[in-house]
Amino acid sequence: MAALDNLVVTTALPSIRQDLGGALDDLEWTVSAYTLTFAVLLMFGAALGDRFGRRRLFLVGLTIFTGSSAAAAMATGIDALIAARAVQGVGAAIMMPLTLTLLTAAVPAAKRGLAFGIWGAVNGLAVASGPLIGGSLTEHVSWHWIFWLNVPLGLALLPLARLRLKESYGSGARLDIVGTLLASGGLFGIVYGLVRAPVVGWTDTLVLTGLFAGTALLAGFVRHGIRNENSMLPMRLFRSRAFAGINAASLLMFLGMFGSIFLLSQFLQGVLGYSPTEAGLRMLPWTAMPMLVAPIAGILSDRVGGRPVIAAGVFLQAVGLGWFAAVIAVDVSYAAQLPALIVSGVGMALYFAPAANLVMSSVRPQEQGIASGANNALREVGGALGVAIMSSVFSAQGGYDSAQHFVDGIEPALWVGAALVALAGIAALFIPRVGRTTPVARDAEPAPVLENA
């Protein structure tokens, strides 16, 4: 449910806009309100579970997520939908990071590899099928059902989780309330400024206040991470070139990818006239390709190392977005788009397979939980910022009033997305070459790697 709701709304955006009204900035917030709260509270949710009980907090997160899904389904205005999506992100941030630790306790050690593989496959399936499920429900029932879908699942899971999962606690991790407030306020200010600027102008007082205050708060967050050993994201981790490189690559990769999917799903429906289901199906060569290529990418990364595989994948993603920008037109055929979709999908698969292993091998074992949580959070932040940045480029050059005007806006936005992803590839090249197992990981005592993942 948590992974599905990242992209399930994308193919429903034209129908939501038709039903509830709202401009481009409102549509941006229906996506970003979820990813932003998910990102900034993810590590805080993991720490809450460690301190107050993982099963207990999992139930709390599941309850919040289920209730806010019902609220989103019943929303009668765009503002109510955005508010419900933000609360959904809170529930997901509490629920999602605890799933791996609960899974670890639920299966014998000998079967954990298989269990983690299933967990990863389910997440991949959710991301891949999000646009298709959202499109099918929107076309054949209504967009409200992309949210109603979560409610019976959540209600069924609550008693099962209470009865079948064992309670466990972490090592008493401190709650970094100051860091959470600084990160949340900073990111909200920057995203608010980027979203509102195309509507009211870049010199608007609130826009400038949001951008400058957000930047100042994020600078305060970095300073807090440098000075406080128990911060939610200790800045000492970035002394590792591998950790800094893979996280820079992840942030920039999601900047370009999320923003592109946000705009392309609307292009397929609003300009080319596909139904929501047809749009979701046509995006599958991109979103579903990782399920086919990821095993091959895993074998390659074992043989040649993660850095060249990730760099190749990210550069392929940049080529795919650039291909889209080169061929996009009011009357472009699907055959002309298909190579770009396949290249982008292969690139995404090559990135995802070795990324987690590179994150884990870049830090000491006792820091792997924090490192994994940080990488997940930065990817979600990249998604929220990507939607805001690329929509700003789109609205500066185009709009919704005609098919040609939409194409005039999406073409430069896709070029910006391709450039951002290419920068991610350059960041990946700076990752030092590491083996499959680092000396630190071999020599140190085993640690609960997945506690906060």
C-alpha cells in the first residue's frame, strides 16, 4: 500500500482535475504532499518504533494510513484531498520502515533471504503497477477507488498484525525532534516556493520567504547533524565518498524520474487522448522493466561491482528522458515513444539492483540502519522536489489550454529532467570501487542491519 501510493495517483490526475478543479500547483501537491511527509518523517517513524514497540507503532501507522485513505476517497475539494494525502504520508512513514524489522522477527534466519526477496518483489510490483492500477480504477470505477482500495486491506491487516506479529524494541534510539522539525520546515519552504512561484511570480513575498527560510532551515539541519552525534542524519556519514556519491545519485535520479512520470502520464491522456487504463499500460515498459532486468543487474554488480552498473543505469535513464524530449509532439506515435520507455526502464533497473548494497557497504555495520533510512528519505525528497522543479519549467513555457501549449511546456521540462539524471550519473562515477564485502563489514561484530531500514 505504501509503495503503491507513490505513483498510483499519477494516471488519475486529469480526472481529479476535472472533478475537483485546481491548477497545476494543486496537482503537484496531490503527489508531493505524500512524498514530502513520507520522506521527512521516515527515519523519525523508525526511531518511534524502536523506542515504543515496533508492532505497536506499525499498528498506529497502519491506522493513520487507512483512515487518511478513506478521507482522500471522500474528499470533495482539492484542498481536502491534499490534506488527506499529507496525513497518508505520515502513516506510511511510521509503517513502512518497520516492515523489514517485523519481517526479520517473523521468519527463521534460514528463510530470511527468501522473505526479503519477496518483500522487494512486492515493492517493485507496487511501483510498477501503480500507474496501471490507478488508471484502471479511474476509468472503470472512479478515481476515488485508488484510495478506497487501501481501506479493506488496512482493516483486514489490523487484527492480523495484532495477533500474528511479535512485539520488539530497538536499542533505545533517541528521538531527534529538532532535526525532524528543521528538515520538515526546510523542505516544505523550498517545495512551497517552487510550486507557487509559477502562479504568483518569483518575486512574490511568500515565495521568496519560503525559498530563503527553507534554505536557512536546511542549513540549520546540516549544522545540527554535524554537531549532534545522535541526530537523525549524522553528517559524519557523508565523509564516506561511497555514501555521499550513492545518495547524490539517488537524489538526482528521483528528481528527474518522478517529475517526468508526473508530466508524461498527463501528456498521454490530455494530449494523445489515451484513456487512464491505456496510459497506465503504455507506461509499463518503463515502470515494469526493473522486474525483468533487476536479476541480471544483480549478477552484473556481483561480478564487476556496483559503481559501473549504477552509472550505466543512470546514464541510460538520462538518454531515455532525452529521447522523449526529442520525439515528443502533439501527434507522436507510441512506436516513437517505445524505445525511450524501454531504455528508461532498463536504466532504472540497473540503478535499483545494486543501490541498496552500495549504501550498506559504504558505512559501518552499526550505522547501516541509519544509512538505509537516509537513502530512502533522500529518494522521496528527490521525488517531491522533482515534481516541483519540472512543473515550474513546464508552466514557464506551456500550459493546459491546448495540446501544443502542453507540448511546449513538457519538452523543456524533460530536457531538464534528463540533465538532472545525467548529473546523477556523474555523481555515481565518483563512488569509489568497493568489493562485495568491505573489510569493515567482515571485521565488525554483527549488528541489526535492518532495524531502521
